[in-house]
Amino acid sequence: MIKKEIDLPLHSGKAPFWLFERMKKLSSLIIEAMYYEFGEDEILKKLSDPLWFQSFGCFLGFDWHSSGLTTVLTGAIKEGIKERGVPVFVAGGKGKASLKTPDEIKLICEREGIKPDYFIRISKLVAKVDNTLVQDGYNLYHHTFIFTKNKKWCVIQQGMNEKTLFARRYHWINGIDNLFIEPHSGIITDKKCFTLNLTSKDVKETQNLIVEISKENPDKIIREIKVLKTKKASLILSFKERGKFKISKGEEKPKTLFR
């Protein structure tokens, strides 16, 4: 499993119709040439590379450093590749189209005579990982699933941070079976922020703790959270007053839950 990501400023508006039509035609011809020269696996490999994907969009004429490059380019590829007969299939898109990804995968698989269950499962799990297990403040609104008949696939999806007005694009490509344990091979981003990464192998204790908490009575958890908030406020006040934390004799240091 290889996963990479990149940040983009969020811009409003739409790409001109004439530009989209040119991007659709040129992208489909390039992908067709790649298929005959290198094969379908190389197409997935290139599309899963965030810098290659960004460069591809600029080459096709969408040369704004913008969140719109993701949605416009994947849309152009999806529409254009249908006309070339290349055995690489594209499902999903932006907003409501992303929610229809499983249905589109099923229709494509029925047409091509392949079983859809594997691809539908991967599509849902990859979206769940970036939306839930990687808590970085970006909520997914775009999901494109690209696959072939030999069970190879890649995913291009994008999330939005409503506070910073930035979008973050995530790229995935098949490689291993486990989607939940450190699927990243690298992170490409200019934006640094606190991230709770529950796919890390170093937070096994936190993962187990979350499972245990989910089994508890919700009322009990709410009461304990209120207590923790009160203690946190007292600790911050103590820190401001004394300039440093002090731990009394016999008092254990607090355990670190998130590493």
C-alpha cells in the first residue's frame, strides 16, 4: 500500500467549458498512449503520484495551484477514457458523485464481467481511513476510484478544511492487503497541523483504549470527560501561576495516550 498527500488552496468557480473539453480529449489520448507503451499498471502508478498528477493537470492547461485541479482533472479523465477503449475504469467524483462510487463500480463490473465486491470494499475502506483514522481536520468531499480487471486499483480523494480554506489530496495505490497499519510511504504537504494518526503502529495502546471506551456506557464516558476538562483547566491555571508543572511526591506522571 502506498499513500501520499498534497495540500491545495481552495478556490471557487468552474473551469471554462472549452478548457474541460480540451483536457478531456488530450488526457484520454495520453493515457491511451501510456497503455499501449507501458501497460495499465503504469497508468495507475502515475495517477497515484501526487506530483505527477499535479504536473499532468498543468500540462493539460489547468495550471492554477488550486483544489479545482483535482476535481476537474479526474472528471476529464473519467469522461475521456470512456471513448478510447482502454481497460482502465473510473468511478466516483465530487460531492454527490462520490457517494455513487459503489453503484458505478457495480455497473462497470457487470458490463465487463468482473466481480464488484472487492473493489467496492476497498473504495469504502480507503475513504473511511482518511476520514476517520487520519484525523487531520480535512473532511472528504471528493473520491475517485480507478481500477482494472486484474484487481489493481488506485484512489484519488480530497478533503476540505473549512477553517483554513485549504484542500488536501490523498493518493493511494494497491500493494498490500492491510489498509489500516501505516499505509503511507510518504506525506507531501506544506501545511503542518496536529494529526491523530490511528494507522500508526506506534499507537497500539491508543487503538485498544478506543475499543475499550466504545464498550463503556456513554453516560459514564461523558462524566469522565467533564472531570478531565475540569482537571485540565486547573492544570493550565497552575502552569500560568507557577511557570512550570510540579508533581507531588508519590504522584505518578500522567500517561501519554497519543504518541
